[in-house]
Amino acid sequence: MTDDTMPVALVIDDHPAVATALEVLFSLHEIRTLRAESPQEGLAMLSREHVDVVIQDMNFSADTTSGEEGTALFHEIRGAHPHVPVILLTAWTHLEGAVELVKAGAADYLAKPWDDDKLMATVQNLIELGRARRALAQLRASDESRRSALADSFELCGMTFSDTATERAVALACRVARADVPVLITGPNGAGKEKIAEIIQANSAVRGGPFVTLNCGALPSELIEAELFGADAGAYTGASKTREGKFEAAHGGTLFLDEIGNLPASGQMKLLRVLESGRFERLGSNRERQVRVRVLSATNADLPALIRAGEFREDLYYRLNLIEIELPALAERPGDIVPLAETFLGPDRQLSGEARKALMAHAWPGNVRELKNTMQRAALLAAGAEISAADLGLRAPPASGPPAQLDRAAIEAALERSQGVVAQAAQSLGMSRSTLYRWMEKLGIERS
């Protein structure tokens, strides 16, 4: 190991024999030793040298055993170099003083003569911990630099994120935005799929055009086609006048179809035709219309499972899924939780330490949508500027999550209790709907 890569220990002690003994001990473990005989010399050396750990005496003047000099030196080091660990070494052990300095951040407090094995174990642990912290700081700095570059190059529509999983989804959305191809955005409800769609639109060649959205799961199946393609007067009961569909409204821009897995079979067939040709007819009309629309779609369903069940067209899936962007559940991107919570609170409120811990411990089954509601409620209920854990009103986590293994009887019983409603059965089993679909497929359970 070269001097440049060897860890460095600084010994601040007015007894040369102590520094020599430590230098010999450290050299056996490939640690380079710097020596200083006074607090002033030690502080000067710290200001110009990289040091991984400091071992300092507590007394420097002759006939002094109070430890006041060492205490003052320790506080100066902590003030100027807060990340450098300090081991206190003295022949005069004062328990009360040791406890206070450890509370103030001292790494250890050892009496002379020291135990070589204990001292080396402490020194090596501190060196490894310091290296890990520096590596983490470098990683965070690199992540921040990459996110800043992304924000400088693309319009991110105010999306807040710090987790690398979200960053990957956002970066992919930015990269494919300029290509005039369909994009399928997958992820659970409330995860922020529409925000990804907005980012694609904002960075696309049609960013100046309309951005039209339709939630295919929020309408009765008999009305979805009219919403998508429009309808002439009299096309169906209650259609007293001609209405324009979402495709016509989105001409020259982007149409975002949320919950695409809920599109009925007839709508799937017509959507496939529009994707292939850009042509469609309104309900009740024989006149063909032509549009130029970028189609983005999103779903929380397991579309391959729906294809196998005969509920979703495979050709439409591949047409929609030229590019897939997966946005994980909020619990799977924990780096986003606190930054999002702070964004929802606004600049005039802050989170307490316990509130942060509570946010990180929560499972967030409702994802970002649940987090936003939680923070808005907390801001209304909190007595002061600081949000406490109690203000969040989060339920205690369940004693256990979904079982690692499920048997056929448990799933069938849950489906029977929910009268075949998969979403309700999944909730009772403590899992997402897509996860339950995968278990049903694995165990050969057919959906009724």
C-alpha cells in the first residue's frame, strides 16, 4: 500500500515515547502516523494534512491532570473538523469527563497504558467507517450532480425525486420523449404515472400541442368508446348532440390513457386501429376521421396476465408497449419519501426527527397520493411550524406483511370472501392486485 492510499493517524501527545509506540503499532497495520507534541501543532497539522483518525492526550502541561487542555483541544477539533473521529488517551481517567466528551462526539476514551488490540480494533473500525462515509458522500454528490444535469437538460414538470429508481424512470422518459412512439407507464395506483406522462409531453416534439387525459377505469365500459372517439347525436340513449372524443381533442398533441387495462374489448380493437392508421369513426357515424396523436398509456394491472386470461389483446399490448417505463411503488423508492413530504409541506413547515422516522417506517400502500394527503392533513392539524410524528396520524404498521408463501386454500378463501373481486381479495391478503394475479397464475387458480 502506498503512502497516498494508506490511512493516516494523527497522534497529539507531548510525550515522544507515546507517539513512537503508537507509530510502531500502527505501522504493523499499514497505518501512517503523523506526530504533534502540542495542541497548536496538532491543529495546524489537521488544517494541511488528510487525517483519518486523531489520538489525543488529555493533559499537556507538566503536573496537570485535570484534562481541561484535552477537553479544549477536542472541542477545537470538533469545531474545525467535525467528521474526523477523535480517540481520547490519558493516564488520568475521569469518568464524568469521559461520558461528557463521548456525548459530545468523542469516538472512544482509553486509559494509559492502553490495550493494543482494543486500540487497534477501534482505530481500524473508525477508519473503515470514515471511508464508508466518504464513499457515501461521493455517491450522493454524484447522484445530485446527475439529477441537476437532468433538470438542466429537460423539463421535469416540478417532479420531486431523490431515489435512483425514480431517477431511472424520469431519465428514460426524457430520452424517449422526442421519439414519436407509444409509451406504456407501469406502476401501482398513486405512484405518479401521470407525472411521468407530463414529462414526456413537455419534452416531446408536440409539447406545444394539447395534453389530454382519460382514466379508462373511471367510466362505465359503455361510455369509454364515446369518450375516446366521440359520438354523433342519437348514437346512444342520451346522446342529444354531437360530442368530440379525446382523440380529436388531442390532435397535434398527446393523449394519456390511464388504467388502460380496463378498456373493454371493443374499445381495444378500435384503439389498435387508431394506433396503426390514425383513423377512426365517431359512434353512430360512418365518416372516417384522421388524427395525429402521440399516445401514452398507463396501468397498475399485470397486462401479460390479462392477455393470458383473454381480457386484453396481445397485439394492442405490443403496440402500446414499444417503450415501457416502470415507476415503482413509493415504498420501493424510499429516497423519495422525505423530499416529497417536505415539498408537500411547503417552506414554512419542517419535519421533526421522529416524524421522519415515522414516514420512513410506513408502508405507503397509497403511494405518493397517500403521502400528499398525509402531509396536507398534518399541516392543518399541527399546532406549530414543526410536524411531529403524532401529527402525521399514521397507523401502526401491521404485525406482519403478506406471507412469503401462500397456499391455494388461503387465496381461494380470500376470493370467496370478496365474491371474486380480486382487488378486495388482494387487500385482505396484504398485497397488491398484480401480486395476487401472479400468485393465482403460479397456483393455477382461474379468475371467475
